[in-house]
Amino acid sequence: MTVKLNEAALRHARKLIRDGKVVRDERDDWSEHALPAKKETAWREEHGWSEYARWHLGIDTSENEETKAHYEFPFGDYAKVHRCAVISLESRAAQYDHDEIAKAAKKLLELIDAD
């Protein structure tokens, strides 16, 4: 398993935050704010894999691009960035030694909290 930073998703997240498309929620809210699997699948089927990719900071290069397993570390609900998602993914990325992703998440969190 090789997980790398998805630079396009990072640019997308920064733009969303700069455009005010962010939910400044609390650390533990992500389990409630993340889309349920069925809704996430419906969204992906409507918007496609390339748009789905833009919402995940991690890419597992050992997995097929047209599988959910290829995409890791979601940062929002496919409409807005969620502060709680960024906190969650930063913690998980650090836990699994994905340092580049954890560092990117920390910078996103700083950008969110700067406003």
C-alpha cells in the first residue's frame, strides 16, 4: 500500500476554504457530518471518479482508480470542507505515518482557523 498526497485535492480544498465553503464544526462531529455510504455512492455515480478524487487528500496507488479503496482521507461532504474532517484526517494520517498528508491537513486547518 502506497498512499501519497493528492495535490489536486489539496488545491481544491484551499480554494473552497478561501471561497468560504467551509463548516467550522467541532473535532468529533465528522462521524455525524460525513455522508452515509449510500449517499456517497450516489454522489460519486452522479459526479464521477475525477470529481470524487478532488475530495480526498490521499491516493492509494496500489488500488484501481475506479474503486473507493484508491481514495483516502476525505475532507468534506462534497459541498463544503469540514473542519472536523480535516482534524480527523490529520490524526489518522499521522497515526499511519503519512507525514505529507498530515502536514497538508495541518496547513488546511490553520487556513480554516485563520478566518
